[in-house]
Amino acid sequence: MKRPGKTLILHGWGGSDWPHWQSWLAAEMAKAYGTVSFPLIQHPHFPHLNRWKKEVKAHLEDFRPQTVVCHSLANTLWFHLCHDGEMAEVERLLLVAPPSLRCDIETIKSFFPLEAPPKLYAKEALLVVSDDDPYMPLEEARALQKALNIPMKILKNAGHINAESGFGPWPWVLEYLQNGTIEDEKGKR
């Protein structure tokens, strides 16, 4: 088993409390003596881009992760940080279930619209999407993958890849972070 180094897990809109796969992942990594940070970003139910950027920039500078795992709105936040260009490159970046870059939900409107960044500030990145995500049509996910120029894993009938769609414990993500393999388990829950 390869350890992923310091891992920063960034939640999306509303947080990723138990039984969400991100809280499960943080616990599993800690049980294996991994160094993991899973901060609750301020006002998760009413996020504002500038507050989130400021908080996560400070966390990136203090924690200095090798691996970053983003879910949902955290992907959009990461893209904004990339556009700002004021951060150190990480070894690995996992982008799970990003919402449409043209999302028009009122509560999170400060994050949108947005273009894909020209640089992800990661030596290695993987995009993981679902073929039926209500916040990101598959055609748009394919366009995002092309713009980012990174590999993409498509999960079947996985919704927004969150607790509501059955993603509490998710062994694939732990295996991927520990061993870097994309193909095994085909993203099974």
C-alpha cells in the first residue's frame, strides 16, 4: 500500500457529513495512519466564493497537501483558485462530480459562471463523473474533460456521487488514493 501523503479533502455545498463518502474516506485514511485534513469550510449551506477562496488558500499554505480530493462545489472552488494562480502545485488531484460551469442555483451563484482553468496545479489529475448527475450533463462533463486534458472515469447511475445516491463507504476511492489505480472495481460503491 502506497500512502498518498498529506491529503486535503474539500467538501461541496452543504458539507459532506457522515454518511457521505468524503467523511468515510477521511476516517479510513486516519485509521491507516494517513495524514488527512477534512476542514468544514465556513457557511457550507450558504457558501460565498470569496470567503471560501480565502479560507482554502490559507489552508493550502498551512497544510501543504500532496493530494487534494474535491467533491461538487469544491471542484468549482479549485478551478477559481487555479485561475487566480496563487498556489503551489500538488502531486494528485481528484475531481469528483463537479457541477456545470454554468450552474444557475441562486444560493451558490457567486461561484458561476466559470471557464475551465488552463492549468490545474496538479502533476496528476482524474475527473470522476456519473452518467446521470443532475448537476452536470454527461456531454458537458466530456467537454470539461477535454478542456482540462485529463483522464475521466464515468460511473453508471451514480447520481451526484454523494450519500443520497448511495456513496457512503466507497472502497474504490480509497484504493485509488492508496495505489493510484483507475481501472479496478470500476468505481463500485
